[in-house]
Amino acid sequence: GREWHLTARPKGWPAPEDFALREAPVRAPGPGRILVRNLYLSVDPYMRGRMNDVKSYVPPYRLDEPMEGGAVGVVLASEAEGYAPGDHVLHGLGWREYATLDARHAAKVSAEAAPPTTYLGVLGMPGLTAYAGLLEVASFKEGDAVFVSGAAGAVGGLVGQIARLKGASRVVGSAGSAEKVRLLTGEYGFDAAFDYHDGPVARQLKEAAPEGIDVYFDNVGGEHLEAAIGSLKVHGRVAVCGMISQYNATEPSAAPRNLALVVGKRLRIQGMLVKDHSDLRPRFTEEVSGWLRSGELKYHETVVEGIGNAVDAFLGMLRGRNTGKMIVSLDG
Ligand code: NDP
């Protein structure tokens, strides 16, 4: 089977030359283990951080070894109790066609209950991030006016819609194209949205939320965070989920320049990691599945075909080529 290796640590924007698709033997499972053929691979922003050789909340990818990441696959052979050929599983050995792993590191998922790709997106890690980030980290309450950046992405699209479903007084989103802005105010039901390329974020946010915001869900950082600090009301809250505008930067960002406003406005700015919120998973799954069944919650996925295109899919996601979750399909 083929697998993607990181061959050089990118400085700034990763280049295709930093990766290699290599052939590796398919290993039969030993006791307690399963052999999985991957059907869908996840490419996520946090993977950019793992390409750097720095200590962080996840260890860096090792050079000339297969990269890891979320994947959904089908069991081909099993030496583990409770796992049989044909079962679908979610696990962490993505970026490859075949994975042999300890069954304790795989979660069975139902391909009948929901499309398998959704376990990497709306019903998976990004979905829980949106749910926990808004409801727990940002302490969202009914009547709050909410602003979310990266709003047409996997996490952001859900944040805005969950806020709407939970009774936000106003939901505003920003994204990188006119088409994405139309999706937000159309299908997703945001009250207002803007393309951050169209002018200063601070000005566009003031126009979209003239009375200010109570919650900012940050996926982007930099100028977006500065604009949000300017628009937040007294006792406003910020959930810092990510700062994707900085992941490929070679210089630290100058913004936010208005951090001193945090004092007078008594703002709370809190970072988050989805792994701290697994206790919310049952509630999240029940509530989000219900909204999906009733049609109140919409989601998009951008699917790129073929293991050979996985790096392009990753780089494309960093450049905004995706609407909703970016997925690599090996199912063709
Ligand atoms: P997305 O599906 O949102 O894909 C990334 C998007 O980022 C792109 O589509 C692009 O959309 C946008 N983007 C890229 N560069 C910039 C930029 N310079 N300024 C503004 N937008 C940019 O990814 P996810 O939903 O998976 O992740 C969203 C955020 O959440 C990321 O910051 C990620 O790191 C974070 N995250 C954090 C977790 C945690 O536990 N803390 C867990 C999961 C995700 P556009 O066309 O709009 O520019």
C-alpha cells in the first residue's frame, strides 16, 4: 500500500517537494489488532503544526515516516474481539491506503446511520470542536450576538448554525469568497456575512453587527481577532480555536494591536483543545444527529479523489479551496 511521508520540514508555505508517496508492505494483524483499508482520509489545519519540529500539544511528524491523521476505513482482517471484516472504523492512521493497528485505537462507526465521511467532519472532531467551543468555552447563551471567522469551513459553518439553533440574537460570519458568503447567508441562515478580502475586517464587522458582539469564535487570528476585540461588548467572550492566518507565517503577527481594550471591556479570551471536551461527546452526537435528521443543520464536504492527491488536498485546504470539511476519498 502507499503512504505519505514528510521528507522535509516546511518553512512558511509547505511545498509538494516536502512530501513523498511511498510503497510500504501491508501487515497482517497480530493478536488484538486489525487490518484496515482506508476509505476516507482527513486533512486538517493542525497538521501544519505537526510538520514543524517544535514541542506542542501533539508531537511533530517524524521525517521519512508515514504521517498520521483521522481516517475512516473498512476492516479487512481482524485478530481482535468484537471486530469483523466489513466493519467500518474511525482511527488515527490516515495518510495511507492500509493501516494495521491495535483495535483499542479504533472506534467502530455505523455506515448506515450516517455517511462515513461525516465521522471526520460534522459528526467528528471538527463538529465537537464547534459544539464545545461555542457552548462551553465561549459560554454561549441565548440572545448572544456571535461572530465566527473561517465560517464556511468545517468548524466555522457549524459554529454559526449551532448559535442560530440555540437562539443567538445575531450570527455573523467571515469567509474568503463571495460564493462562501452566499452559502453563509443562504443555506446556513447567518444574519450577515462578508468576504475578508473586500476591506478592513474591523469596518466590515461593524457594518455586519452595528450593535456589537457578545461572542467571537476565532479560527483565524490576527486582523480578525483585532476586529472582534473592537466590536465585543462589555463581558464579551472569545473562544480561540485556531489562528490559521499565522500557520504559514514566517514573521509573528502585529495584530491584535488593541489588546488593552480587554481591560475596560472585561473580556475573556480562552484557548481550547477539542481533546479536553470528550465528556460532551454523547450530548453533541445526540443533538447534532437530531438537527441533521430534521434538516435544521446543513453541512458541506469537499472531496478530493485519490491517495496521490492528498497533499494537494491539504495545501488546497490551507488556501481555502474547501467548503466545509476537506476529505480525501480512496473509495473510487
Ligand atoms: P476549515 O475547513 O475551516 O479549512 C481552513 C480554512 O481556513 C480555509 O478553507 C480558508 O477558508 C481559511 N483560511 C486559510 N487561510 C486563511 C487566512 N489567512 N485568513 C482567513 N481564513 C483563512 O478548517 P477546520 O474547520 O478544520 O479548522 C478551522 C480552525 O479550527 C483552524 O484554525 C484549526 O486549526 C482550528 N481547529 C482547532 C481545534 C482545537 O482543538 N483547538 C480542533 C479543530 C480545528 P477561506 O476561503 O474562508 O479563507
